[in-house]
Amino acid sequence: LDLAGPLPGKVAQYRMAPRPRPGAEFRDTPGPDVRHGGVLALFYPHGGRIFLPLILRPTYPGVHSGQVGFPGGGQEEADDDLTATALRETYEEIGVHPSAYTMLGRLTPLYVSASNFLVQPAVGWIDYRPDFRLDPYEVAALIEAPLLALLDPATRRVENWTLRGRQVEVPYFAVENQTIWGATAMMLSELLALPAMRLAPGCDARADDPHA
């Protein structure tokens, strides 16, 4: 996978943003109290297809309880940068050591108002299916999402939900019996809009995406 070239950016991200943005307290840009985090999109081949591991968060008192997301989390003082944060958190959560994969680049940072995090997504590649070792405190389940399924326009759906007391139109990915929405869907939207995604093995003509 070659991520060379300009990033699709916020235009691609916001195709999968809830509409209208829920809650009067919502803001698109971070304030001085913002926290920083990193997540990793780690591709790997298996059985002739390419997969992307996502995690189902456990149920807990928090805004992302029970949601599907990338491995990742908040920056710690020892992290050199937010890519280092993503790598450390990925190892802690799903047991894949950074020495096993190659970093391909970074996507556009996304501000997540609900948790007040500015998140830096990173992208990596490993040549084989990893031996995943899940942290049961951080991860309720591992979702191995096929890239071809994520690229299929039929997996992009929209429903009306009530969020923070408002009726909101929520775009989401329906993959592997999971609903992937919110910040994760927005970061996925930019990732899948990269030309390299449609050129990946097994993702040729069947992966045409009119939104890309």
C-alpha cells in the first residue's frame, strides 16, 4: 500500500459525520484544554484478502462505551509524538509490537468534541496476520474488517438516532455485524478515499467508491 500524494482531508472525513452536529456544546475546533491521542490503522493480508483490525470497547461510564474504534488512546509523557502514542497503545490493546510492522504515513488529525481529544490517525502494514493478544480491560472483542467490505458502498448506511437530546442523521459502516460510526467512521472515510485503497490486491473494479 502506497499512501503517497495529498490527503483527502476533512472533506472525506465529514462525509461520515452525524448531521446536524449533535448538541449546542459541539465545537469543530479544539480549545486550549484539548487532550491529544493517536490511533493506528494496521493493514495485513490473510487468505488472499486485506484486513483492518478494529476493537470493540467494553461497556464503561464514558462517551465511547461499547463503540467500535481503532486501537489507540491518549498521549503519555513518555511518547515522543502521537505516532508513538498509537504504536504503544496498539501493543497494549491488541498485542502487536511496533517492530512487526512498517509505518506508511499519517492521516488528517480529527478533533472529537465528545471526548475533547485531537486524534492523530497513523497507518501501518504488516506482512502477515498477527497473533493478536487482547487486553480484556481495554478490548471487549476484535473485529477483523475486510478492506473490500469497507470499500463496498453498500456497507455505508444512514439512520436517524437521538443523540444528546436531538434527532440526528448518522452515517455508519455496517461491517462484520458491527456499526462503525462517529469519529472512527470519519477517519475510516478519509482512509478509504485514498487512491491506494482501491489499488490494493483484491480491491480493483469491485471497490469503486463514488464518494472517493
